[in-house]
Amino acid sequence: MDKSFEPRQIESKWYARWEASGDFRPTGHGVPYSILLPPPNVTGTLHMGHAFQQTVMDMLTRYHHMRGCNTLWQVGTDHAGIATQKIVENQLAVEGKTRHDLGREPFIERVWQWKEESGSTITNQMRRLGVAADWSRERFTMDEGLSSAVRKVFIDWYRAGLIYRGNRLVNWDPVLGTAVSDLEVNNVERDGHMWSIRYLTADGSDSLVVATTRPETMLGDVAVAVHPDDERYRHLIGKQLHLPLTGREIPIIADDYVDKDFGTGCVKITPAHDFNDYAIGQRHNLTPIDIFTLDAKVNDNAPEKYRGLDRYEARKAVLADLEASGLLVETKPHKLQVPVSQRSDAVIEPMLTDQWFVDLTSDVQKDGRPGGRKAITEPALDAVRSGEIKFVPDNWSTTYTQWLDNIQDWCISRQLWWGHRIPAWYDEAGNIFVGDDEADARAHAGTTPVGALRQDDDVLDTWFSSALWPFSTMGWPANGPVKNEKGEIVANWENDKVFLPSAVLVTGFDIIFFWVARMVMATKYFTGLAPFREVYINAIVRDAEGQKMSKSKGNTLDPLDLIDGIEREPLVEKSTKSLLIPQVREKVEKRIRKDYPDGIPAIGTDALRFTFAALASYSRTINFDIKRAEGYKAFCNKLWNAARFVLMNLPEGEIPAPAGAPVTEAERWILTRLKQTLVEVEQYFVTYRFDLLAQTLYEFTWNEYCDWFLELSKPALNGDDSAAVASTRHTLLVVLETVLRALHPLIPFITEEIWQAVGPKLGLSSASNLLQRPWPDAASIPTDDAASAEIEWFKNVLSGVRRIRAEMNIAPGKTIPLLLADGDANDRLRVAKFATQISFLARVEAPQWIESGANEPSAAAAVVGSLRVLIPLEGLIDLAAEKARLAKEIGRIETEIKKCEGKLGNANFVANAPAEVVTQERQRITDWNVQLSALREQAQKLG
RNA sequence: GGAUGCUUAGCUCAGCGGUAGAGCGUCGCCCUUACAAGGCGAGGGUCGUAGGUUCGAUCCCUACAGCAUCCACCA
């Protein structure tokens, strides 16, 4: 083994071997354990959130594989409709073209081409992370198998009356030219104005004032609403108003929705461009008047002078005209929430359009069949309420159920080209025909089409296909094997349905609604099964200061840069490449030069993974600090060097297991601790406490195995007790091999590399991967509490001597005398037993006992129980300093004793506290007193 | 308006009824033959505030303050 750990060299070789070995595929035996990868955008790149999430999934997959489960990590990618189409449209824009210049078919061809070029980027990045995913089953949401599942779901739901087409008010993105769902709209606070406009009654005798943040929409007003109980306006209800600038007359209506105390108490009603107004319009049978084209320009329903104006130009024009006619009463600044499209940043315009919806809200259909609430929504709610699906942490189930309780119908049609085209056709009379293809659609229609059929131009929401991921990837609905383009079998429902429900879904809270809920709905409906048993909601990765990572802040980190390292200037270049605004660019440049004056050091995949594990508590966010990652790289190095130490202390060839029990106390102690560690680790896997899991293994490896056991093994290995030598060698090896297995799910590369050298020493074949070794069996590891107590004693003695040496500034290399006084019979036995270890590790001469009554030289002391461990002061130690040290220690113990006495002196405590707590307290006070008298005696001896 | 979190050492976070912990940072002393990406040692906290429950509260309850996120929103 090389002198230090070089991640780059070892990582490059292992992944290819793992993947080729077929070890990532299900074994076909054992309890099924499957995980679904949330399919990333096919043309995307790996970000920190992915890396974190995938590390978690990989730890779980590898752990269960080692436990003998029939493990499947189902991977694949998502076509990501809007995002992918936009990228290709941007590419076209560079050539000065739009998708319409190309036409639908050539454009889609071009998107496929882009998918072919960039589709493997993210999957190759995943490989760099070391994921134990079954790539032979990799799927794409638009491959044939998954597309046929999409069609079948659409058709089945349509035929069950659960998908309908309707003219509804939807969130319209005027830049992308498509409807988007409620979830794809963010409300952003912006500075705007509140304008008050006077509307005169038709007869001119009276007037009222409406308040609005969107004056241009008055062109589509169909009424003004007031509260029915509002004394100010009661006399006007039912009268007609003259709508300024339009020549139209509109009624004054009464509706509870209006808040008397807000604004003027009068609300203009524009049903075609506002969701609340739409609802009011429906209640009062008002016909909406839409005034915008699909690109948000004023249409022909408005007076001629405004036609063709963009909505914001129209606003200016309308305000100017109102002002001119004296109807603009007031303009004041106002903060308002503006709906913004997540994908394009465009301000959403509610628009009346024909769209497809999944019914999620009706109880019963007109013909008596169950409606969407009964058939789809409630089963999804029940799955979580009944505990069939469990959220981790549990409070996310509240978020889930509250959303489903208030759900709206799901708008599933998108006016895009890239995606699953809706399997619906229209005849010339507007009748709808739904089917797998045109022939199927005709065959299933109750009527004969009038004229030719034309397929719907729209595609389905990307999340529609994602919702089917749990079962579509398992081969549903095909009968028999599903093959990929190369003719290889990727799924077979008959066999693969054992992987449903999957064990756990690892995902971010941000897609609970988009994806998690919809998977539950679709999977429950079509298979009767839950898609997963648990949903582990992972934290969001932030930067070291807790700021959200964003390109415009320049605080994003590329996981690959952490793995491989990157110099400062290339990092600056890379981070500013896509920033177009000069000020932002400059700011980011500055920040990076400041944060990474030397670039980013290469920490390797294992250290990155370990960092993610160590940060993964139940907290909602994790702040990623490179410093922390560097610390875990040091841990990898520590493990590496521990392995080197063990291997260089072993003779050639296999190391046979000694016949009897381990010879030394140190061995029996480290095995005891190993067992406890494994038991804890298993618990942490069950509860998804990867932070505690990582910490437990870190502490065992570093603070116990390396700091104590390796050190204790040195005198044993150098001693002349050949049984102890043989036994210690074997235990060093066995514990190391076990730790490698326990750490493998977290840090697969380095453990594999080391194991290949360690395994053969135990007679294990290096031909197989570490993943194929069983998870350590804690139950078979022997424990020895007596040995553990002896080692604890030893650690106290040694630490005591070290403390004296450090505080008295005794050179570490200097061998000094060691005297012992008082103590009990046990101490005598232990000193005799550990004499060599004490001398070796504390750098002291052979310990000498001072019999009671004999003269003691003045000395510095460490007290362990009643035993006084003495370092003679002569020539070494500052007497005053030692007195001060003792006084401080005595003071500390006196405080502790006072606390104990306080408790035990309280009759209520003794009467009410559990017996074992009282006993424990009494024991403590006894122990403290033993130590105190030893310290006092020492102080007295010093004078 | 509804919901959910968070507030513990300089920083980032565990702990959650019975001796306050870790990593990083800080301060000493050491290149001791596995490891200076290291070793040994030290310092550092009235656990947001105020009440309550309890023999006992960082931990449970209530209120308040501050911070954060999600959902729904008044034109």
C-alpha cells in the first residue's frame, strides 16, 4: 500500500469492475429491497442535492445488499418537458430560429438528438459517486415501455370518467405559451400600486370607486361586487354601471367574498383573468370576457385603441385615459403578490383555455361511478393516514395530508411539443376520441366520427409520467418482458412486481406534491399497492453560511469539483460562464476569489459521501462546509494508515485464527466495543440517522481502534509472549476487516481498495467485490465486560500520566520514573498486568510501588479511584504549579460532591426518584469521596 | 390567515427528564519507526426569554421574542 491515501487513483479503477461484475443487479433471492431513483432531468447535470440524496440511497442499497436482500436500485432519467424543450429552443435562438421555424417533427427530432448527446452526462456523474445502481435496467420516461404505460393510464382514467376536457381558467405562461399547474407558479412579492377608479352609474346619478392593482383588466370587467351588508352601497345593488373606456354597462352585484374593510369595499369583477373573479362570475351567471391573446396582448374584445398592446402597455394607456377623463381617483404604492411562472419567470396570466384535467375532487359522477376524490385522492390519503406509507421525519405527513385535503383538479395538458402526446383525437364536429392509437380510439368511440380525425396537439405534464415511475419501470402494463432498443430485457412485470412497494423513497420536500402524492395516487389506483413503504425526506443542501445555493450568488458547488478538486481560475471561469448580467458576474467573481483563494482541494468521492452522511440528521437543511469535508478526508487517510500498520505487522500469507479466545484484555475490549458499535449502526440504518451512524463509526475507528487498540497492540506485538502476538495479529486483522465492511456503504472505494489487501489475509478471495461480503454479524462477536473495565482503568491511568506530562511540560521523548501509592488489590493486579503497556505508552520506567508508611518523594499525581499515580517532582516539575493543579481538581470534585449531597439530602428525591437513580447517586458520591481523599492526601504530602 | 420547523461552546450541529457532547476553529508541547491529512494535552456553554408541571427541566407544557420554510391569500 502507498504511504498515503490518493482517492483519484483508487476510484478510477473500481467502478468499472463493480458495474461489469453484475453485483448491482438483483440477486433474485432474499427479501426484496428496492429503491426508486427520483429520475433526474435527462439533459441535466449532477448538483449537490442529487449527490446528497444519491449517497443516502447508495448507503441503504449497499447495506441491504450486504444483508442478503434481493436488492434493486431502479434508475433512469426524466424527459423534463418544459426544461428540456427550453434548452433546445435557446440553442435555436442562437441560430436566430424558433421552434416554429423548424416545425413540430424536426424540432422533436432535434430534442432527441440533444438527449442523445447530453443524456449520459448525469448518469456518468452518478457513477463517479459510486452508486450501486442497476444500470442494466436504466429507463427513460419517454422510452416505448414507459410511453405505453402513460397512454394506458390516460385511456383508463378517461374511460373511467376520471379525466375530462374542459374550458377552464388556468395559469397561463405567456412566454412559454402553455398552461402550467398551480404548483408551477410561485407568488412573489413585488412593489406595485393600488389604483382607485370611479365608475359612474348608467344614469349618471351616482358613482362608486373600485380599487385594483391591475387597471388594464377593467376592459374585461363584467360586474362590480360589494358586500351585501355594506350600508354604503346597499342602495346600488342591482343597478347598472357605466364601464369607463368601453361603452359597456355592467351590473352591481352583492357577494360575501367582498371584504367591506379592504380598499373601497368595491371589487371589479374580471372572470376571464382572475381566479376569485371567475368563481364570483360563476355564482352570478356572468359571462366572462377575455381580453388577452395567448401572448398577453389585448385582443379584439377590447376597444380598438387598446388592441395589440402588451398588458403592461395597455395598463399605461388605460391609466392615462382614466386620468384624462377624471376617473382616476387615487394612486398609491402597494406591495402585492405576483404569480410568476417557475420555469420562465414570466408573470402568469389566468386564461380561459381548453385543457385536460384529472378529476381529484368529485365524489360521484353523474352516471353514478365514483369520482376522482373517491377513486384517486382518498386512497392516497388513506395510505398515509393508515400508516401503510410512513414519512420520515413524520411531520411531513401533515404537509401531505393537508395538501390532498385541499387539492384541486390536476391540469395535465401542456401546450408544448416535447413530451407524451395526448392520445386523443377530434373529429370535425369536435367529438373526442381517446385510444392507444387512432384505430383504437375509433373502435372505442360510441359514435362515428364526422370527417377526418386530428390528434390533440398538446402533450402531458411531465409529472404525469413521473407519477407512474414505481410501476411503469417494473414492466407494467406489458405482459412479458420489456426490452430496450438494444433488445435487452429491462423489466418484466410478472417478476418485478415483487419490488413493489419499494422500501423507501428518498426525496426532497419540494416535490412531495409534484411527485410523491401523485405516485401514491397512480400506483394505488392501478396496482392496488403503495409505491413505497417509507418516504425519507432529505434535507436541502445549503452553503456553509446556510444560504441557498444559487448560480447568481456564486455559492453553488459542483460535487465533481469537490471530488476532483479545481484550481481557482478555472472555478471562476466555470461559475461565471452562464452569468450574463455584468454586475452579477463581477460579484460572483469576487466571492469565489475570496472564498477559494487556492481553489477547491480534491477530497475524493469517499470523503464527500462521508460528509453527506455525517450531515444527514433530521434537520431540514444541511449547511455544506468544505472544511468539514476535508476533515473526513483526513478520516479516510486515517483508515488507510491504520490498514497499512496492520498489514505491515503481519507475516506473509494467511493469518490463521488462534484456537482459543483472544489472549489480551485489549483484544477482548475492542471486540466488545466493535459489537456495540455494530448494534448501534444497524439501529441508525433503520431510523435513517446517517449522522449518528457516521459519527459512531468515525469514533470507533479513530478514537478506539486507532487511538487505543493499535497503540495497545504495539507492546503486545513487540513482546515475547508468542500466543499474545498471534492472537493480537489476528484480532487487528479481524476488527479491521469488519470495520471495512461496516464502512463500505458509506465509503465504498477506499474500503474496497483496502479490503482487497486485507481479505486474502483471512483466506477470502479477492476475486469478488466487498459488496458481496455479508454484513458483519454482531451477535457472533464475543464480549467481555471485565476486560472492558480493565481497559477503562488503563486509559485513566495513562491519560493521568499524559496530563501531568503535558501540563508540567515534560518532553514527550523523555523517559521518567513512575511511582504508585495506595490503591486496592485490584489496582495491584492491574498494574502488574499492564506494566509493559504503561511503560511503553506513557514513556515511563517500570512502575514502583510505595508501601504505606514509606517515605514519598514530592511528586505530581493522577488519581484513579484510590490509586495515586505519581511522577516524582525532582528536576522535572514546578511544585507550585502542581499544588495549583491539585487545588483546582479538589475544588472541582468538591462541587460535584455538593451537588450529589444536595440531591441525596432532599427527602423528596430519595422518596420519589427511581431506586436505581438513587443508588447511582450514592455510588457517585462514594467514588468522588475516594478520589477526593486520595487528592487530599497528595496535597498534604506536598505540604 | 393556515401549517411546519429552528434558537445549545467562536462557527456548523447532535443530545431531549437524572454527571452538558462532536466536528471545525483557538491555545500549548511534539516530525515518538501507521498516519504532521498526525500525536498528546488545554481552554471555551447560567442550553432564546418568562412562567408552569416534576423530587429533579437544555429536554415536557404554556406564553412571548427572533429566524426559516411551505400552503392559501384582499381586489
